[in-house]
Amino acid sequence: MSEMVRVGTAPEPGRYGCFEVLSSWLARVCGLLGPPERGRAVLIERCRSIHTFGMRFAIDVALVDEGGRVLFSARGLGACCVASADGARVALERPVSEAPWPEVGESLVMEGCEKGDATCEG
């Protein structure tokens, strides 16, 4: 079973939902490539930049530093784009959505959860 992380803020720990952690080289390289999976959100470890080359759908992206501060955020990033942020350590990605998304400067809280857990839908 994949590791899952709940992402939010101190007042709202699950505000942004749960993300599947991608830590292997292959998983990190692939990210969200392929057909969009309904509701799938991923957290890519050891990541300071992302690209959308080969993507067939728009994505929401946030790049976060090791302290949880959002350095870059974009919604609806289309194909053939590159996004990076000096100091970023983690990338959050999901298929474009109307659901809440982190904003630049916001401090995030990330904690482990289990897929299917009522507090970690996903």
C-alpha cells in the first residue's frame, strides 16, 4: 500500500486532502503522467521543479520548502510548462480542481494517514 500524507494548515490539518507519496525514482519521474485518475493527488519528495511535458490534462501544483512554506503555487497549469522554486523540497500535484489549494507564503502541515481512513479520503 502506498504511503499517504494529509496536507493542510495548523487550524485545518486536512484542508487540502490526502496525497500519495511518490518517493522512488521512477514514481517521481512519472508523477501524474498518463490518464487522469479521479481524485488522485501526489506528493513528490526531493523535488524543486516540475514539468508538464507529455501531460494530457491541466494540474494544480505547489512547491514547498522543508519547513512547510509554500514557495510556488499554480492552478490549472497546462501542458509544456516548467515550474521551479529555489529551496523547494516537495511538490504537490493533482488534476485541476475547484477544491481549495495552498497559496504562496502559506505554512502547511503534513502528517501521515491511511488510504480509506475517514480522515484521509483518497
